[in-house]
Amino acid sequence: MKLLIQFSKEVNEWFLIEFQGEIQSKDEKLSMKKLGELKISQEGNPTIQIGNHLINGNFIKFKKPLIVTKKIKEEENTKYEIIAIIRNKILFDQRPKPILPENVQKNLRRFPIKIEIMKLNKIKIEIN
């Protein structure tokens, strides 16, 4: 079987985003909805904020690039057009960190806590 593959006029470079775990939403479909805000620091470290959670990620370069194709059917022939190349992915494999609004962070009181484990598996907690 022969496959006719051609480059489109404009080949974009995309990157893949991979999450460990599951993204849940109250809405039935997440398609075409804003998931979060992706930022890349000056050092090149990606982070994504989803709601009140911040997740750190890493760039990973593929050994062999991936291509994104579009199938085009013409009478008896089928050809594939390359519309993008994927050379890197961002892997978000860490647990999300909760983000508190600045006004809440400023008003938080920090308490030194002393925890003692006593006999018979009892725990004594003192808040100063």
C-alpha cells in the first residue's frame, strides 16, 4: 500500500501536554473550554494553573518527532497532509499545589503546634 504524504503550505510546530491522573469537571464536556493558564518561566519551567491549583511540569524532547496529519480523499486516491510536527511534550506528573488568594494568605495566622505521642496510641496536640 502506498501512502501519499505532502506538507501543507504552513506546517506548525505543536507540543503535547500530558497529565498524570484525571481531570474532572462538573460540566459534561470539557471540549473547547478553557482548562487553565499555562505559563513558562524565564528558566523554561512550565506551570499550569487550573482553578485554585498550580501544577509544575517538565519539558521532554521526543527521540523521534511525531506528525499530525489530515486525511484527504480524492476520487480513488487518499493522501495525507502534514499539518504539524510535535518534537516536545510537557509532562505534568506532580501533585497540584493549592493556591490561596493573596488577601487570604496575608490574613492567615500561623500557629506553632506541638504534637506528642503518648502511651496507648493517644496523641496530644497543643496549639500555642
